[in-house]
Amino acid sequence: MEEIVTKGLQGTIEIPGDKSISHRSVMFGAIAQGQTTIRGFLPGDDCLSTISCFQKLGVDIQMIDDQTVMVNGRGLEGLQEPVDLLDVGNSGTTIRLLMGILANTSFHSSLIGDESIAKRPMKRVTNPLREMSVHIDGRDEGNFTPLVIRGGKTTGIHYHSPVASAQVKSAILLAGLQAEGTTSVTEPAKSRDHTERMLQAFGVNVAVDGLTVSIEGGQTLKGTHIDVPGDISSAAFFLVAGAIIPNSRILLKKVGMNPTRTGILDVLKAMGAQLTYLNMKENEAEPFSDIEVNTSSLKGIEISGKLIPRLIDEIPIIALAATQAEGVTIIKDAAELKVKETNRIDTVVNELRKMGATIEATEDGMIIKGKTPLHGAEVSSHGDHRIGMMLAIASYIAQGETTIHQKEAVSVSYPQFFAHVDQLKKR
């Protein structure tokens, strides 16, 4: 097939605020004493669900503008029993971390979410919380929403998590804030550490020893100021676009460089991507940098092991990059993809196959053969924001027209995504 010639994507964009940090800044501000100001907040659907839930718990939260939020914290003891259901929408982070916070309340709360949340496993959180004396009921013995929680006096535990999950770790640590004794979580690999970093910013003592994180009960949070850097998971789509689309040069401003999240950069470097880091700020609570990417010649690699938790959300766009790399890319140890917004192993494979990719699913990942020209097709995000954005980038290098169904799902994490693509097209 004849190679497609595009005019490339060129220009500078500011990546929207980090979703994980935006969630936590609202949550921690809500249970802190005093006021918390958040700048660089991500006004995506998921983070707005977090605001809505805490407003129902009696917290005064105001959107000063589309990226600035003021939270007037009530402290853990100041949360009020919600009159209405706590609807987390599509947000796994909201529901799992919220369960940890509600563990310390004396009242009754009911949690629901959308159709995707209803399929996502919750026992990974409800089981350890029950070990801490939290009363939780729900569908399939507490594995699926709707969930009902009545908190109370919690007791500290040392939990050995079977999965490296920041959501599981965070829920247990948050339950441990007012628990009797010490609460510790040991993981099989290090998951993202935004919770540990932010708790310290709110004045909480957190001990980190290798793969174990511990917190003493009886601590309170104090309101603070949070600057949210750009989300590297959102930046990943433009990092890959800049590398695989001919005649491209993209500068991404103030991208979060938390080392538990930068697996995507390690992978792209290993594949041969031309990345340059500018204006690096390493001494911040959450480090950040500008990143420039240029069109590159990529090669296939193996992605596995301890690297996976550092890039689990970026695997859909990495798979697209692999279709344009010389040789074979193998992704394994990523069974966690099956319990995301969709089964991302099957969804990525099926949708990219429609566009001509040579890709197959395995039990814990996928195998992709490149370099393969893609063609236009009728595809769907299946309501998964990261699949939608990956398919949008794929459509730009595909021969012929591509129709993406449910592309509105991208508003969960990147409301400006399509506007930013258009901006780079126009130069």
C-alpha cells in the first residue's frame, strides 16, 4: 500500500491537569481542616463526579473558573450523611477512594455508577476494608455496585495486596487515617504514589519502606494549595502522535513527571522516539517538564514486569505506536487491562484489527506486528475515553475515512482533546 503523506501535527499545547491528582486534591481538601485551593484542576467528567459526591456529603466546593477550585474542608468528622445516592459516574478512582474515606464515618452511604462501573470489581477494596471493621454490602457480596457502606471505628491492618493498584492502596490508607493503630499496604510492585505525596502535602505523616506504605491512625489533614501538573496519560496520545505521524513536531507544556507514571517515556525512548525534556522542575511535590516530540522511526520491543504499573493506562496508545514500529512488540503481565473501563486487551485488539493492524490478544497482553499501514473503518470507543483518543490518533494515519462511535467518551479525562488535535493540524 502506498504510504500516506500528511502535513503532520505541529505546534504547542498545554496538557490538561492530571486526573489522579485532581481527584485526590478535591477529596483530601474536603476532609482537611480549612481551605484548599486547587489550580490546574481537570474539569473532566470523572473529576466533576468527585466534586458532586463530596458536595452531597456537605462539603462547600466552588469552581472559581474552569481550572481553579476552592474547597472549604470540613474534616473527616464534619462530613454529613448524604440524602441522595453518591453517583460516581464512570470514575473508578472516585468510588474506590471514597470507600476508604467513608470507612471512618458513622453514617450510611449508598454508592452507584454508570454501566461500566457496574462491571468493575470492587472486592479488591471491600475485602480489606471489611478486615478493618467497615460494614459494606453490595451486589455479589460486595464485588459490584450498588454498594452500601456504614463506617465506624476502624482498626489498622497490614494488607498484602495481590495487585499493584494505587486505588486499592489509597482506599486502605485513607481508611487508616482514623483507624486504631498502624495501617500498612505492601504491593507486588510499586503503583503510582500520588496519594502518599499529597497526604504529606496536607500534613500527614506517611512512611514508605520499599513496596510497603504505612500510616498511623488519628491524623488530621490541614488545608493547603495544590498546583496540578499536566496529565502524562493524556500527553501520551500526543507523544505517540508526534512520533508516528510524518512531518510532526509537538511541544507539550508542563507535563507531570512523577516517576511512578513515566513508563510511557521509557517505552517510547526504547522504541526509538525522539523526545526532548525542557524546563524540568524536579524538586516539586509533583515534578513536571515540557516535552518535545518529533517524527521518529520506531522499533518493536517487549513491555512487561514492573514497568506495567507505570504505564497501565497508556497501553492502548502504545499498541497503536507498535503498529507503526518495525518488528514485533510484545506486551505481557497486563491482565489488569481486563478490568478497566472496558476489557482493554480485547477492545484494543478488535478495534485496531478493523483498521488493518496485525495484532492478537494473549491472556495478559497482546502481540503486535509492524510496520503496518492502517485503513479507515467504522470503530467504537465502547465508552472508554482512552480507546476513543487512541482511535482518533489512528484515524489520522489511516488511508480513507474513519468513523468513531461514542467518541464523546473522551470528555471523561480530556474535554479539549479534539480541539487540541485541530489546533495542531492548523499550526
